[in-house]
Amino acid sequence: MKRKRHSVLVLLAGLATAIFFSVLVAAFNYRTGLDDLNISLSAAGTRLGEKLAQHEAHLTALAAVVRMGEQEQTDSVRGLAEAIASFYPRITEIATIHVEGASAVMTRYDQPNDRVEEQNSAELPVLTTPGSTVVRSQTGDVQHYEIYKLVAPGLYLLMKIDAGGLVADGLVPHDYGYQLWSEETQLINRPLRASTLLTATRDLDVKSASQPFRLEMSRGFRTTELLPPFVVLPLLLLLAAAFYLLVAFRRAVRAEQLQERRAALLEQETKLAHAGRVNALGEMASGIAHELAQPVAALLSQSQAARRAIVIERRDILEQALDANVREAKRAGDILGRMRAYIAGGASQLETVPLERALTETMLLAEPDLARRGIAVDTVIASGDRLLRIDTIAFQQVFHNILRNAAEALAGQDDPQISIRAEASGNQAMLTITDNGPGISAAALPHIFEPFFTTKPEGMGLGLPLCARLIEKMDGSMEAVNVGGARIIVRLPLETA
Ligand code: ADP
């Protein structure tokens, strides 16, 4: 899943980069195309300006000749006009116009036989300064325009020009579109031929005093022009290869990092396991010392009692002491055996015992000590014939610990009491041991089952954690509550009745 997402991300990144580079290439090609357009427009503008200047030169020459003669219909005018018309086919008409009141007489010179036409003088453009010119575009014949030049008051020179001829000889690249404007009149319009993705248009005012034209040029950009496959394809291939290499490299680095991390983890785990074993060992050692302290102390006091019994020659006390010694030594041995089994991870030695017997045997061991301490014990057993499956030694050890804790809590207390209740509830036996001591402080209560937690100056804090483990091994559970004094509750499974 993670790998898939990674691949998709890489693909997207590759696509984005390819798009980015394609846009870059397209932008570059567009820019170059625009430069071409600008160069073409400027070149066309210059050449057009030259052509328009030629018209001015022709008019000036004609005007000079017209002014020279007595009358303008001289051979010289005709000769010049014919020469101009034959060299410059775009000049389609050369004529003079005489204004005589309301009418005007136009005489054409561009053809061998002069042709005379009558005109309405009101239709002529108004020119006052001799030498001045004006351009008139013809409506309905947009290809052509006329230049009027006032030679002398009442005498005009007229030149009609085919605008198409101005741009006919490759002035504009064949795949460009263009428009030639004389002020608001469009003289020529050649639209772009092919349909394209993008179009760019630039215009230019042609430098001419007599014919102030504007040339507009446009060029289109085809997709393949902006993104030529021979540029884009290798780019894409190159990118794909680069990404493939990058991904492979990153994978290799990741694998190496993973390997290193695994090795580090393994080392850490080994260290932790070792520390854990050392801890467990320490815990166990303390536990063993803790558990053996009581029988060893009993052995010591009973042995001392035995020695006194020999001195005072009391065989009965001697026998009692020796019996107690045997019992305590056996108990110590049992504890050690159980500890060994526990450390070795062996299973508890479970046996089936009636509830009542399990408890009375345990109390038999504990009562002398409690009696010595002046603690009253009150035991009530209900459903005493129900069967418990317990490890008897572990069970006695748990009770011994709980009772010892209660006895220690009751030290110095008036009327110290411990009450023991045993009852069956379904398939569970509930044993409660309640004392009337000060109880367990609220701060201590959540921690008393943690190893080494103790509130006693000489305590080891291993009693309750060990009890809990032992009870758990018998599939039971343990908890502590406060009911004024402390109450320890032990739950153990009962054999089905
Ligand atoms: P230790 O007896 O060495 O302190 P335990 O694990 O047996 O270790 O007990 C842990 C703590 O639980 C004791 O230090 C004590 O604070 C508290 N505790 C246990 N039983 C009682 C009790 N009957 N009354 C008050 N506090 C108790």
C-alpha cells in the first residue's frame, strides 16, 4: 500500500516535471516565434515605407513636369506617366484634374491615349497649400487608394494605387496573416490560413508623410511548433530514465537504512533482554531472601528454645521445638523448591483440596504467631466442601504474606482483629482478609502490587507482587480495597460442583 502510494507520487512528480519542462519549451518557442514576427513586421514596415516614398517621388517628379509645361497634356507628362505605370504595375492610374468652377476635368496619362472625364469638383478633396497631398481610400474597392497632390491652385495630380501590389512580392512571410489600414479603412486583409493553437498579432505605423498606413501582422503557433516532438520526446525519455534511476537509488538507500536500523534494534533488544534477565534475577534473589527470612527466624528461635529445654530438662518442650523445626525446615525447603520451579518456568503443582481444609491448614500455621501478637482472628467459611485447585504451598505462602502484612499494620493497635471470610460464588471462591488497622493510604493503593513498593523502613516490597503472581498461576486474581482497615480479596476457581 505504502509502496503503491510512493509509486503514484513518483509518477505524479515525473508528470509534473515533464509538464513543467514542456511549458518551458513551449514558452521558449513562443518567445522565438514572437521575435520572428517582430523582425518580419519591422522588415515589412521598412520595405513598405520605401515603396510609399517612391509614390511621393513619382508625384514630385510629375508635379515638376506638369508645372514646367504651358499646359500639362504635354508629351513629357505622358512619357513619364507611362514609364511609371509600366515599371510599377501597382500604380493603376495617373491623372491631372483641372477645376473649373463646379466641374472638373480629369485627364489620364497612364494609357497611350489620354482619356478625358468630366467630374463634379465638389467630390474632390480640399487642398489649399500647393505641394500638399491627401490619401483617399475608395469605398467598395478597398484594394485601391488614391493620392491627390495640389500642384497649383485648381490643378491636382492624382495617382491611384493597387494596395495589393504593395505587399505582393513576399513582403510578408506566406504563413503570416496581415492587414493594411489607412486610418479606419482596411485596404487589405489576408487572414491566417491554417487554424492554430495560439495567435500573436503585432502592428506598426509605416513611416510615410503622405500615406500614414498601419500594418498589422499576425502569426499562428501550431501545437507541434510549440512542442516539437523531437524535443519533447527525448526530454520525456530522459526524465523517465532520471526518475527511474532516482527511485532505484532511493530504494537502495532505504534498504540500507532499514538494515542498519534493524541491526541497531536487534542490538538494543539483546541489551534489554540481558538487563531484563539481570533484573528478574535480582528480583528473584530478593524474593527468596524475603520468603526464607521467616522460616529461618523461626528455626533460630525454636532451636534456642530446644537448647533451653535441654538445660531445664523439659523433654516435652524439646520435642515441640524439634517438631516446629522440622515443620519450618520443610517449609523453607518447599519454598526453595517452588522458587526453583518458578524460576525454571515450571507449572505449579496443582492439587484438588476442599476449601475448608485448604484454609484451616493454612491458619494452623499462621495462628500461633498471630496469637503471640495478641491479634484476634475470626474465620467464617461458607461452602467449605467446594473443591479448590491450588498449589498448596503457594496458597499458604500467599496467606502467610497477607496475614503478616495485616499483623504489621495492626502493631500497637487497640483491639487488633483480623476477619477471614471464604465463600463460593458460582465457580469462584472469594476469600477476604480484613484487618481493623489504618488501611492502605490512597497514594500507596495503586502501587502495592508493584515489585519493591513498600512503605515500611525494613520492607522489601516483594510480598504482594509475589502473591499476585502465585495466585495468577492458579488462574485466580487478587485485589486490595480499603474498608476502614485494609481488605485483600483473593479469587480462585472452584471445581464445578
Ligand atoms: P512489604 O511488606 O515488604 O512492604 P508488600 O508487597 O507485602 O511489601 O506490601 C506492600 C505495601 O502494601 C506495604 O508496604 C504497605 O504499605 C501496604 N500494605 C499491605 N498490606 C497492608 C495492610 N494490611 N494494611 C496497610 N497497608 C498494607
